Amino acid sequence: MGKDHRVTLSRRHAYRTLSNRVKTIKTPGGRFTSQLIKKSRKGAMCGDCGIALPGIKHMDSSGFKNCKKREKTVSRAYGGSRCGTCVRQRIVRAFLIEEQKIVKKVLAEKSKKTKK
């Protein structure tokens, strides 16, 4: 029969909830102790398409508060807020709208000349 792997939880929180998950490990002395497992973090998401932003670590709010600015963002327009694909789409959309305005203006001038 195997050894007993049951351990006493090291903190006062007794129930096996998502915030109180433990892993049983064997110490060099041969005893079994409990080791707390941190929650996995979702990470920063793109505001447009919803994918996880590449280049930004997955941290909780206190982690973001304490980390450096270069860990929270990437060096691009909309750095820590939008993914590169969405930024590219925004730039192209803005460019096409400006082009459309210019074309409208040229057509309006052309129609004025033909009416005269």
C-alpha cells in the first residue's frame, strides 16, 4: 500500500475553492507539504477584436500597478490597447475616408465647371 499524501492546509482558508488550490509536494526531508497554486491570469485583450495582446504579460491588477511601463505596452500607436491588425485596419480606413473626401471634392468642382 502507498504512503499517505494527505496534508494540512497552511492557511486559515479551509475550503477547496478556486482561490485556495494547493499542490502536494515532497520536501527533501521526506515530508509531504502543501504548496499554494496561483490563479492563471487572462491578460490584456484587444478592445476591437478581443484577442490577447501579444507582447504584454498576463498579470493581475496589482501586477500591472507595480510593473514597469515597458512591460505594460508595446511601442506602437494604441500600444497596450489594440492589436497590430486592428491598428492597421484603422489606419487604412482613415486613409480611404480621406481619399474619398478628396474624390468628392474633385467631382464637385468638375460638375460646377460643366454647369457653367
